[in-house]
Amino acid sequence: MITELFRPKNIGTVTIPNRLIVSAMVVNVCNDDGTLTDRFIDYHEEKAKGGWGLIITEDYGISADAKGYSNIPGLWDDAQIPGNKELTRRIHNHGAKIFCQIYHSGKQKMPNVPGQPLAPSAIKDPLVQNMPRELTVPEIRQIVKQFGACACRAKESGFDGLEIHAAHGYLIAQFLSWFINKRTDEYGGCFANRCRFLDEVYAEVRKNVGPDFPIMVRISVNEYAPGGRKEAESYALARHLDELGVDAIHVSNGTYASDMEHSIITNMFADNAFNTDAAQQIKSLVSCPVVTVNKIHDAQLALLGNVDVKPGPVVVCGGGEVGGETAEFIAQTNHDVTILEMRPSILADMFIGNMGSLLQHIQANGIRSITNATVTAINETGVSYSDGEGKIHTIPAATVVSAFGYRAYNPLEETAKAACKEVHVVGSAVKAGNALVAIREGYLAGMAL
Ligand SMILES: Cc1cc2nc3c(=O)[nH]c(=O)nc-3n(C[C@H](O)[C@H](O)[C@H](O)COP(=O)(O)O)c2cc1C
């Protein structure tokens, strides 16, 4: 199995030295005009040095209007080619291959990006809250041409292939999906009509790059959005793409409208490798290679593995992130878990995308949460708390978990100062916080040296 991962594999005419593919990831560090920066090229070169067989770039705008993020790259102008030639040269130096992902963001355009959001139909985006304008047929034809011209420039820049981004709720996906595409002309309605835009994009791109240039298409196998496409129609779509002659299908999931557990970038509560079954199913239906993603990593996750929980009721004092996660973990084996939280709601300190999922798990596991509850005493048999009106209650507890909050912890500063001239104190040694704060402070301290 492991050795299989390191065997070469062809995508169309291109031999990828191994089966390790790094999927597209926006870093948003290019110039405003879509030309590349040294930072962008260096970042990709590091991936090539690391041994990836195929690197897929972040989504390149096919036009300035197509950009969904302010500082992503683009190939809508010949002036953008030289930087990309340098990028592909640097990647090839390390034996890796590189595909260029090309896209139009449609209505999924970040608020700080200039330009009118466009879509097959004027339906507000639930996340970005953009109200797009419906595209006219001449505009659709112009965008198809822009895809083709962009593909030409990618080939001229030395990319080994292309990935047409038809996933994640961007413009092509918007045409494919019935819940967004409400058109009544030849681009909306039945499956064949909803595929028409993608068909035309593929045909134009193929015409421009020739029969031997690899083209992969990325799709969301399940959009995990109300009314979004699910596996059944995606299998038909995959068959359709195979019949068109695409060189590979990349199976992803989600749109901006998905719930966090099934979003494009899932959170920690999602099942591991949750696209793999559908990708396997697609593999059985098509003749081209299939690529897939999402939480494909070691299942042996050691989560709070050494908590010693006695049988009987468990009371978790503190309903913040740590208390909530600990309660959820314990409730997998103990069905009598209560969270006591002094604030009016639990998980108030948590990133919203993770909070929704954890709340669902807390409810599904039958964990009780008592809010506006200030713990006043803990003894051998229970925990007492004062409610919002100052009344004292006592609940039984065989195990009590202390998750009252964080406190700064800095036992090493003095020792370090005794040994070194220059000492910088960062992260939770200064003020209790999360890893992002600590990483940033560590980075700034490192740069200041
Ligand atoms: C910061 C970030 C930016 C991303 N940008 C893109 C993108 O430009 N195009 C795309 O198709 N997917 C994009 N993705 C999704 C990833 O390609 C991938 O599908 C997802 O992160 C799941 O990866 P995993 O298999 O490592 O869990 C992005 C993901 C991250 C984390």
C-alpha cells in the first residue's frame, strides 16, 4: 500500500513521479494585478523540495473580475506569463509536476474584492452575503473564451496541466447546481443544460491547449448544502466528464453554504476520509484517474487519552472550549455528564465554525449544560453552584473536571534570563490565549532577533 503511493502514475500524457498530490490552497500573497510574488514562488518551491509528485496551484483568475480573493494570481494578461514561467521552472528543478487551477469565483467573492459578483441566477450567497447579478448569454460566452485564453497562457507558462475548478460553489459549480441555477434558458433546468457551461469551458480549453495537454476537473461530490448536488447526480456528472475525455477527476466536497463539518475545509469533528467511498465509487464508473481529498490521515488520534474517569456522574466545571471538548470526549463512554458554566451560554470563546459542530455533538450525546451557574463548592460527592438568582444547588459528581479557564504560565523566564542575554516571552507565558496568537508572537520574536 505504502509503496504504491510512491509509484509513478500518468495523468493523460504527463507522468507524475508519485501519487502524492497537494491540492489547491489559496495563500493570497500575489500582487494586486495577479502577477506572482517571490513569496508565492518560494512557497511552491518548498512543496516541490518536500517531494510532492504533483502540486496544484491555488485558483488562478481567468479575468480580473473572476477573482474571489484580493491577492490570488491570474493568467488573463500576457504580462502575467514571465512570473509563471519562473514558477514552473523552479518546480521542475526538483522533479515535481505542477498543474494550474483556473476558475471564476461567480458570486463567492470576498467583500474586499472589487467588481460585481456574477452568477447564473440572482440568488444571495449565504456566507459572503453577496447579491449577484444574473449573467447574460453573451457574458457567459465571453467567460468561456476567457477560460480558453487563460488555459493557453498556462500552457505557455510551462505548467504540466490544468485543473478546471468546477467544485466548491464557484461559478462553474453554480451553473451545475440546481439550488443556485434557476435559469430557464439553455444553461438551466435539466442536467444537460446545467452542464452546458462546463461543457463549453472544457471544449474551449481543450481546443486551445490541444489533445495532449492534461486537463483535470475538480468537482464537489456532495455539496452538503440545502438543495445542493449529492452523490447520485455527481456520479452522472463524473461519467459525463469521462465521456468528454477529461484526463482526471478530482473529488472534493462542499460549497461556501455547507455546514462546517462538511465544508470544503472541514473542522476537527468531521469523519476522516469522508469523500473516499464516493471517490471509489466514481473510480468504478470512469476510465480516467481519480484524485481525492479531505481528512485522509492517521485515524489513531490520541485525544485526551489519559483522563481517568470513575463510573458515576461527571461534572465539568466550565463550559468554554476546553470544558466543552472534554465533556464531549467523556460522554462517548459515560452517559451522565453535566457542564456548569457561569456565563449565559457555553462555548462562547470558540471559533464559530467549530462551535456549531461541538454544540451538535454535545446535544447528540445527551450532555446537560447548566448556564448562569457559578461553582461555589466541590466536595467528595458533588458540586454546588449558585444560579442566576443566587440560589444554591448541589448536583452529584463522582468525577469533577476543572475547566474553569486559562491562566498565563511562565515558569522559565527567569531561568532563561540567567542563561541568555536576550529573552522574548511569547504566547500563553504572557497571556493565556490560543495557538494562533502564540505562533504569531513567536514569529515576531524570531524576526526581531
Ligand atoms: C487555506 C486553504 C485554501 C484553499 N484554497 C483552495 C483553492 O484555491 N482551490 C481549491 O480547489 N481548494 C482549495 N482549498 C481546499 C483544499 O484543496 C482541500 O480540498 C481541503 O483543504 C481538504 O484538504 P485535506 O485533504 O488536506 O483535508 C483550500 C484549502 C485551504 C485550507
